[in-house]
Amino acid sequence: MERQYGLKGTGIALPVAAVYTIATFGSVYGGWLPMNLIKNNWPVFKARKTSMFIYALCVIPIVFVQIAGGINMWYAVIVIGIAASAHQAWSANIFTTVSDMFPKNSVGSVTGIGGMFGALGGVLFSWLVQKKLFAYYGPKGIDKIEVAYYIMFFVCGSAYLLAWFIMHLLTRKMKAVELN
């Protein structure tokens, strides 16, 4: 039994283009909020952490993307686009946070180490999802596979808040790292 999600005859190009277009706003304007807060005399790190917290909150609606998509495909496109935009804004600020905290001669190394662990985490996460989560729910039929997607969207929706909380715990007081 094949489910129809309103994509028949419309193609997938326009919805995908819409998601990337919405994501572009976060990529381009993700630095505006912290910069505006800094111009209003906020400390740099507080402005960046506050902005990143707001961006983390903007990803949470991804949890409801399946419900939104069940109503209308374009609702899902908008929800995914907003989450992608928040991701782009988050990314821009996490890289800038590294340059705020570490000496100039260390920024590339710290960013590289973070990228390496991010890539390894992505490989491990993809493997676990495929071999464990979808292998468990997949054979049980189409209605059960939706449970796996709900779990995945919940993980994605909460990951940025968890990352922000960890960053907050590790950097309670903003002071530059001094390397010997």
C-alpha cells in the first residue's frame, strides 16, 4: 500500500528549493541577532549564547513535521525550512564562538577537531539509526516506520537544546582559553 503525500504530479524540486531558500535566511542573517545585541551593549558571549538559545528553540517545531505534513505538504516544507534556517544560524554562531574563545593560532585546529568529532558522530548516528531504529520498526509495516520517524524528529528537535546546555555548562564564565 503506497501513501500519497500530495507530491504526485508536483515533483519534489519546488519543495526542496523552498527549504533551501528558507535556510538561506538563517545562513545570511544568523549573525544579525548577536551583532544587534552587541551593538546594544550586551557582552559578546552573552549575546552569542542568547542568540544560539533562540536558534535552538526554533528547531523544536521539527518534532511536529509529520503532523504538519499530514495536513498539507507545504506546512511540512515550512517547518523543515525554519529548522534548517535555525541550523544555519546556529552553525554560523558556533564557529564564531570558537574564534571568540580561542587564540587566533588555534581557531583552525579547534574547529577541525570539532568538525572531526561531528563527522564521526554523524557516521555513528547514521549507522545506529539504520541498523537499530529503522531495522526494528521497518519490518513491522508502514504504520510502524512512522514511529521511527517520530523518534528521529524528536532527537533532531531536542539536539540543539542539549548542545546549548552542554555549551552553557562548559562555558559558564566567558574567558578566553590560554594556551602555553
